[in-house]
Amino acid sequence: IRSCYRSSLQKAREEKKGLRIRLRIEDPDLAALPWEYLYDEAEGDYFCLSTETPLIRFLELPRPSEPLTTKPPLNILGMIASPSDLLSLDVEREKAQMVNAVEHLIEKGVITLSWLEGQSWRALQAAMRKGPWHVLHFIGHGVFDDDTGEGAIALVNDDGSIYHLAAGNLGRLLAGHHSMRMVVLNSCEGARSSGT
């Protein structure tokens, strides 16, 4: 595997391209490992920190995948949630980093970036109805519940405390929005799964 990776990376570099690493792991015990922390000793860096080698977990779905085309502009809804009973996030810094990453595309009119004002599931639901949105980019905390075998993102209750929105409920909240093409969960334990 290492030899295949090295030769593929070399070929990609010769062609001035990146190398997407797509993981297809069926064994639940292996899939539960944090593959995002793979470290390349020769490069002296983690795979996931390099823009040259993005690491993607590929899930086999019971239905065929469809083309996810859309006409510009690509509408991105950004959401940052920082409950009062968790470590606080530097919200302004997170927003600034996101804007810096896409500013040149906003100026060209290729994408739009709107920030959700609220931090609750109700605020997200209301914003989704005002779409169409193509991308939801969530920045916040995440957890994995071993008892239920399901992950959750940490949103905010009316009193500012944590509200765990389970993956299944997030899926249901987003399911009817056919313009949605991608959801980015920039949160802890976002790729963790159960052993079953």
C-alpha cells in the first residue's frame, strides 16, 4: 500500500495535481480507527493537513449515486455553534478563516456565503427554508455516543447550554432540501462510527 501511495503521489506531483485518498473500509473495527491522523514520515506531515492529499471516507450506499451538478453561484450556509457549557470557540476567527478561503470566489460571483445568526436547530431549520442552499458548513463541537452508536453535533439551547443534534435528526432536517450537495462538519469526532 505504501509503495502504491508513493508512486501515485509522485505521478500526481509530476502532473501538478493532488492525490485524493479514498478509504473504502467495510470491517467495522478498521472503519472506527481515526484514519485522518495518518502520518507520512517521508513528508513529515499528516495526510489530512496537506491540501495535496485529501483523505475521504467513502461509504457504500444502498442506492446509486447521482450527479451533484448545480449552476453558479454555489450558495453556502455557514453555521457556528458554541454552547456555553463547552470550550468556547473563537467565532470571529473561524468566520474570518472561512471568508479568507473563499473570498476570491465570492468576488467572482461563483459562490455566496451567508452566516446563520442563530445556533439552535430551530434557527438551522428556518434558514434551510429560506434557501436554496448547496453547502452547509458547520463549525463547532461534535460527540459520539457509544450507547446509541450515533454521532451528534453540539448546537445551543435557548439558555445557551448544549443541545446534541444526533446525526439521524440532522439528516432528517436536511433531507427535503434537494438543492443540498454537501455538508461539511468541522467538528470533533465527525468521522467516528460504531463497531456495528
